[in-house]
Amino acid sequence: MKNYLRGLKAGIPIGLGYLSVSFTFGIAAISYGLNWWQAILVSMTTVTSAGQFAGIGMMAEPGLYWQMLISQITINIRYSFMSISIGQKADEKFKGIYRWLLGFFMTDEIFAVASQEESVKRSFFLGLSTIPYIGWSVGTAIGALLGNILPARIMSALALAIYGMFIAIVVPEMKKAKPVILAVVLAFGFSSMFYYIPLLKKVSSGLSISICAIAAALICAVLFPVSEEESNSDKSSSLDKESENDKEVAANE
């Protein structure tokens, strides 16, 4: 119970963040023609922000099953690697159905918090996932219900919030590393090609997202390879910073 409460406390900031983002998803889902209960069902059974936004866009164009499959695999494949990484640190009680729950609840933010644990206990991970899952589902419900009430102009304005969210995620990383700037510029250029070039405009939005992301990532991987030594040094330096911060907090207390 102690580990569950510790995980519950660690998941509060994540849940509050998900509340605002999923609110935007609820509004976007209604604008694409989904019913409020369908938007909530998508969030409760998927729990993937970028994948859900790409998915509802393709739902508006029936028949694009292969494109949806490719785009969802491309967008969400990182969760598989995150789950494998955390699974290697899981304790002996973390088996059976709980392994499935680990993969289901895995998100970028939950992975970031869980990866700091020396040994991920089952109760801690379940506590860590509880509030983010509730926040994601409740936020979607609020956005979807308001989407049936608010005027079209306000709906259109609120739908722009998703772009602000992605900017808030990308810009800090662009400040840290120059290769990220090139990746963003390349992705923007490729996306513009799919929007303006007549032949490429026939490609579905989900598939074009996958192509742009993979192409930009491959180019940057070739131009700016990261060696295993550099990766390990970055991890160790980040751990050193975290330990220093913990020491400062303990000293202040």
C-alpha cells in the first residue's frame, strides 16, 4: 500500500497535464463527427495522445485501414521499447496480467518517472498509472461533452490548442540539441510537400505523418549518429544531477 500511494503521488502532475491535453482531444473528436461516448471509449481503450489525434483524422476517411495500421505502428512503436525497458526492471511480482497492464498504461511521462526506480514494483506502477489514466479519460469526457454545447467558433479556436501542446513539447528539445532543429525543419518541409504537391496530396494524412517522421529521423540519424558511449555519459550525467537535486532537497528539509 505504501508503494501504491507513493506512485499515486508521483502521478498527480502527469494526470493534471493529461487533463488539459485530453480535453483538446475530446473537442477534436466531436469536430470529426464522433459521439461523446465514442471519444471517451477511444481514450479509455487507447491512452496515446498522438496516436489518437492521428486516428480520428483517418476515421473521417473510411476505408484507409492499411494507412491507419502503418501510421499507428509508426507513432506508437516507441511504447513497446519503453515497456521492454521497464519490464527488465520490474520485480518478481510483476508478471501475468500485470505485464499486459504495464504495456497498456505506458506513456512517455509514466516511463520517465518509472525509469528512475531501481526496481519497479507492481504496486508503485499501478499507483503511478491511476491518476494519469483518470485524468486522460475525464479530460476527454469534458471536452467531448462541451463539444456538443459550445458554438462552432469557440470549438474551432479550442481545437488549435493541440498545436500549442506540440510546440511546447518540441521547442525545449530544440534548445537542447541542434540536430532536433534539423529534424523539425525536415519534417516541416516534407509535410509541406505532402500538402502542396498535387500527386502527394492524394496520400492520406496518417500515412504522410509516418513517412515524414521516418524520413526526418533517418536523415538525422545518418548525419548526427549518437555513439553508445555518449548515450551512457548523458544518462550518467542526468543521474548525477538528479542525485544532487535530491541532496539539496534533503538539506533544505
